[in-house]
Amino acid sequence: MRILVVSTNTLKKPMPVLPVGAGMVYSALTAAGFETRFLDMAFMAEPFEALRDELRVFEPELICLSVRNIDNQVIQQPESYLPFIREVMKVCRTCSSAKVLLGGAAMLVMPEELVEELGADYGIKGSGETEAVRLAHELERGQAAGRDKVVTAVPAYHPVYSRIPAKTLFSPQYFIPNPRIKKASMGYQASRGCSRHCIYCSEGYKNSGGCRIPAEQFMEDMKILQADYQVNSITFVDGVFNHDVEETMEFCGLIGRTSTSLDWSCALTPANITEELVRLLKRSGCRFVDIGADSGSERMLRRMGKQFHPEQLLELGRLLEQYQIPYSVSLLFGGPGEHEETMAETVQLVNQLNPVYILASQGIRIYPHTALYHIALKEQVVQKNDNLLVPAFYQSKDYSDALLTKVLAASRHIYKDMLMNSIGGRT
């Protein structure tokens, strides 16, 4: 059976993102014995022509489309990427009779909606390598009739299929050193699933739990990254790196034993922090941390479903500064119940921290099934029949840009939005 895997992401700012997930699906299908080709649209001058040519020459029987983003999630300048994906689907349907399977990060947030909107035959929510192999076998044997159109992948790592592909699969343009960090860097996912309960997150609302990559697979991956990819700087792209203190400490020890030259960064929650953990972060090569705080107000943290207190956020900042690990803080303004006083509480708390930068989003993207979605329904911010593939945002009725500007006058830091524009504060 011939299978074409296509990475449809063409965004290059702030930097091109290596399509590791699509590459892993390609590698899994190849390891399972299928005749497989890979097409990455990122650096193509004429991506649709390239896809047409590939379909005509290769004549695949299954097309796996990886979709990374639905939109840019920026309320000030919303931009949808669906028109491009619709054109990709149009090319697939007009130039091929192959079945189409949707996967990628976008399928984590609206899998059924994307499959229906784009007219795909199947979809996978979550890490797709094992499920893609299973579907391909079913199609090859004529056993796919009656299966669910969209399946949710278990977060477990497969010892054969969950593998980083060879570097030769990807364009050399991905590995041009970033001038800001003066070395080649790439993202790496060390865990799957989520144990958090943030009200806006489409992954956390089902509370699937987290699954850390087995030590043997991680060690092999690091050898490949350093020897084959020649990458010594990685960003752990896990939504939360420290789901559990003891497990994270063990993993930091594994990093230290695996490589003495690896620089890495991650996102931490203040909920699971000890001084010993921060010491291990530093010792094992952690060079930067993003703190996913959302707010510095006790009331807003509770409403947002966060599982820590403002005092824990301050303690994390203190420990990172003590061990000389630079960090950023990510905030969300305008959530349920947000008003001038809660915003002021956040600014007052962040004034006690010393982040490299502060990224502050205004308004929260609404996704189906989440707790925020049900709040938005109750407050009639959205309606049941609304197509949420069209970007919709929640903002508290007591929040406004003008109020945020007023509150930020008391900040000793500059706050930036998702486009890295300054929105207020001072140095």
C-alpha cells in the first residue's frame, strides 16, 4: 500500500518548526512495511503544484495530512489558516482517489469539526503514529468499514513506531542556527497527555493523565539528536514539564546521565516545585524556563482551573533567580470574572519577579467541550450552533483594553502581546 504523508504547515515566524510529528508518522508507516513518501510544504514556492505532482507520480492509496494550527489565536489580529488547508484538500480530492487521514496538533482541539469541515475520511486526535499504522492495515485488508471516523490515540509511546525520523527527511533550512541563540535548536516532546484542569484547554478537560517517554527511548533519541542532527539545544514542548516532582527529578537525572553538553528549556507550573528540583534543572542543563502562570490573582487562578497559589509563583521565580535560570512569564487577561482589581493583583505580584520578558494575551480562544466553552455559552458569548473553527474569544464583561493599559501603568516591566508588540508597562 502506498501512503503519502504531508506536513501542511508553512508558517516560518518566529521560526520554522520542524514537523517531527508528521515525520514520526512517516517513520512508523515505513517501519510497518508500507511504501511511504513524505512531502513538507514549509519551504516550497508552489506547494499546491508540488502536491499535485506527488499525487500524480506516486498515486498513493492513503494521504496523511498533518495540520498544525487552525488560526493564530490572536484576538487583535485574528488569522485563520483553514483556507490554505481547504485548498490542500481540494488538490487531494481532484488529483487522487486516496482516502485522507487528518492528524497533527490542530486535531487536539477540534478533531470532529475539522474532519467534517474539510471532508476528510478519517482523523486522529493525539500522537498518531500507532493509530496511523492500524488504519493503514485495516484499509489494506478491507477491514476499515464501520470504524469510527475520528479516534483518540492513547498517549503511550510505542517502542518501534514512536521514533524520531532520520534528519535527511527534513529540509536543511530547518537547521540554520537561530541568530538569537546562536545555535541550532529544536522542539522535543518528552511526555504526552495532561493531568491539569485549565478551563480553556481542550486536552485537559478529559483529564487523560500524562505519560513520560521511557528512559531507553529518550536516551536513543538524544544520541540521534546529537550525533545525526548535530543539535545540542532542545526545547521540551510538553505543555507542563513538571507534572510530578519525583518523576521530573528522575527525568532530570536521566538527562544529566544521557548528555553533559545538552542545553534545554521547558515550561513549568508553580504547582510542583521544590528547591531540589530547581537545583537538578540547573545541573542537568536547563537554560531557560517559561512559567505558565496565566494570572497572579488568587481569585483568577481558581477560576482558570490552575492548581497553585500566587505564593508558589513567587517561590518559583525566587528559586530560578537563585540558581540563575532565566525565565519568562505567560499571562492571560480577560478570563471569567476578570476586572480591574484582579488585573492589578497580577501586576503587583509580577512586579516582585524578574522575568526576561512577559507575554500577556488579551482574551482567551474558545474551544468546544472545555469548561470555558460552557461558561461562554451560559453568558451568551457563543451560541450552541456557532462554528468555532472561526476564531471566537472570551473576554470578561468587566475587562477592557483601556483598563489593562491603566493597570499596567503600575508595572515595572514591559508587557508584550502574542505578536511581541508592547502593550504597556515600563522598565
